[in-house]
Amino acid sequence: MDQLKRQAAARALEAVRDGMQLGLGTGSTAKHFVELLGERVAAGLKVVGVPTSEATRADAERCGVPLTTLDEIDHLDLTVDGADEIDAELNLIKGGGGALLREKIVAAASDRMIVIADDSKWVPTLGKFPLPVEVIPFGLGATRRAIEKAFAECGLSGQMAVRKDKDGHVFVTDGGHWIVDAQLGSIVDPPGLAKALSAIPGVVEHGLFIGLASSAVLAGGEGIRVIERRKPKGDQE
């Protein structure tokens, strides 16, 4: 599986050009991309990256990738990141690594987003992977009730649990927030649910990435597949 992730990362690296400003994703697959990018930088490639987590920042620094921030530059040419689930519309569930807020900020600031994954992440319908919802700890009970109501209005239900770290303590994001993971099983209308969750006070962000991924690079036993996001009919050239 790790080799497949590295193959996907290597394919995405082919899209990187000299002088690009890059968003650097978080997670095991994105880590491969950062390591391979570091090899290219050592060989003379001129790029600068914006990391989506403190873990990725540490990886990039270790690999010699120059870094900047979205305060210092006005846009990114390309973001390369992993995903926990990808559907045929290139809607994503992200946030298994806890970096969904920064990942979404970086993706939204990018001209393009390439998602890299092994082909087990490709699913007919999102939702088997628990949906992360990043929340402010204050008023958590009220926020959870509002989330449950949003699920019900979208025809969904499922158990929710505050994420814990490996030591059993509440997991705290780089932004100082908590994450509620929701076991929904099947999300029939990801854009509708995304809109409903975004309207809830106390919800900082959620793991549904809608319309952000330009393409997906999936590595499997039969090789690499590249899937481009279909344009809406009104955008067809």
C-alpha cells in the first residue's frame, strides 16, 4: 500500500514546474510527495510551499523544501494532498489526519488541486469513512445537537464521537479546536450536507471538500489512473 501511495505522489510531481507556489498536503500519501519534492529541490528545482499542518512543515523542513505562508503570497499554483474518500464527482472526505481546516484554506487558495491516493480511497458514495467536523469546544453540546439536526434534515443519522488521541485524551487540532467524527454510512448529497454544516455556529469546518479537487491520481495493482473533474455543462468549452 505504501508503494502505491508513493507511485501516486510521483505521478503528481510531474505536474510541478520551476517557479511554482505549492500547497503541501497532510497525511501518509502527501508525505511521500513532500519527500519526492525535496529530492527535486536538491537537484535544482525552484519552488516554494505552504504546509497544511505542523507535521507537514516539519517534513518539508527536513526535506529541504522552502516554505512561505498565505500572508506572504497571494495565491498557489497547485496543491497536492491526499484524501480519505473520493467519489466520481471528485468530492472528497478529508480530515482523518486532523488538518482539514488548513487543508481547505490552502486548497481554496490554489489554482488547481491534485488528490493522490491508493485506489482503495475511490468509492461510489462518500460516507463509509467517518466524516470529521471541526468544532469549537465552547458550547459543544449545543453544536452537536445542531449537527444532528442538520444530518436529520439531509436524511442522515449516525453515531458521533469526539476524537481522541493515541493516549486517550481529546485530540486538539493545530488551530486549537476539537473534532467530532460522524459515522454516517452513506452521504447521498455531499454538497447539501456541506452547506448545512457550514451554517452551524460552533462548526469551524468540515471534511467535505466539494468542487476543490481538479484531478485525482489513483495508484492500484493495475497501474496509475488519472481522473479529471467533469465540468458543469455551462462551463464546457
